[in-house]
Amino acid sequence: AQRVTQPEKLLSVFKGAPVELKCNYSYSGSPELFWYVQYSRQRLQLLLRHISRESIKGFTADLNKGETSFHLKKPFAQEEDSAMYYCASNSGGYQKVTFGIGTKLQVIP
Amino acid sequence: EAGVTQSPTHLIKTRGQQVTLRCSPISGHTSVYWYQQALGLGLQFLLWYDEGEERNRGNFPPRFSGRQFPNYSSELNVNALELEDSALYLCASSFVGEQFFGPGTRLTVL
């Protein structure tokens, strides 16, 4: 079974500091990986997915198959980045996505 | 464009009761997904419906069931409620690709 691990429940950083939200997955094949974000009082929404290899709101994530990781990074944190971030994995399309428990990012002004 | 809607917003039930949650997908979306978000457990996949058929289900007992209607809206039914069923139940819809989430229904079982 797929498993997605987000080791940190809470990550606090100062504004302007670099951010790295960790995610490791267990699927041995070629999974699709995603980061979802939930801002306060808003719905869960897709932030980025590894196949698009794009940067959204300054965030990037690189798939490292050797380390089975998909860490989310941003060089300079902004206050508006404060939110819950969920890493997710899917072994075959969008049909059965496995989510991690989420990391709450708190950016301190 | 209207997003995914869910009803009710909040629900309080007692152990042993039955509950029905509803979800209306984005217009044009044929797939509906249900997730349970219990405290400290993240999102757990429950069910996937597409074109009126159940396509996949997560590791939940049979008392969790649902259906999808011809207009692609969906219901999630939970029978014989247990205390640990207390959670936020999220619905998402998609056509092909990205899932779009609703606001959720908060179920409390006393």
C-alpha cells in the first residue's frame, strides 16, 4: 500500500527565511506526487504536481526517486504562506490519492 | 463557476445512528471522491464514483457506502455510527485530472 510521510506536524519559520516541507513516499513504482494547500477558512486546493515541474507562488518540489522524497521548497517565506500543506501520492492517475497527515506552516512576521 | 458544494455543514449524531452526507460536483465533472479527515490522521480516501459506478474504495468497513446519481451528485452513507467516525468529510470532483474539493461536512458522534 502507498504511504506518504510528512514528519513535521508544525514548521515555524521567520518571514524571509527559506522553507522546506518534507515528504517521503513508499510506492515502489512511478507515482504521481502532489502538494495540496489549505489556507485558513479556505478549501483544500492543489498547489503543484511533480509532472508539471512548475513553480507556484514561489514554491517548487523535486521528485527524488533515490530518496523517495518530494520536498516542497521556497527560498523566502511570506506571511501569506501560512497554511496547512499536504503531500499526496497516486500510483495510477487521480483516482486513489494517498495523503500525508499534513504540515502546518507558520510564518512569523 | 460554482465550486463543489456539500451539505450539511455540520452534523451531530449519537452512536448507532445513521447519517447521509451530500455532495454536488462542479458542472461537467463526472467523478466524485470522498475522504475522511479525522484529527491527527490526515485525509483518508473513502470512495470514488465515476459515471454512476463505484470505482474504488479505501480501507473502510462496509457500513460506509454511497452512491452517485445520474446528475453526478453523490451521497455518502454511514450506518451504525461509532465515536471514531467523528471527522470532517470532504468531497472532491474531477473530470480528468485535478480534484477540486468542497468545504466539507463536520460530523460529530456523541
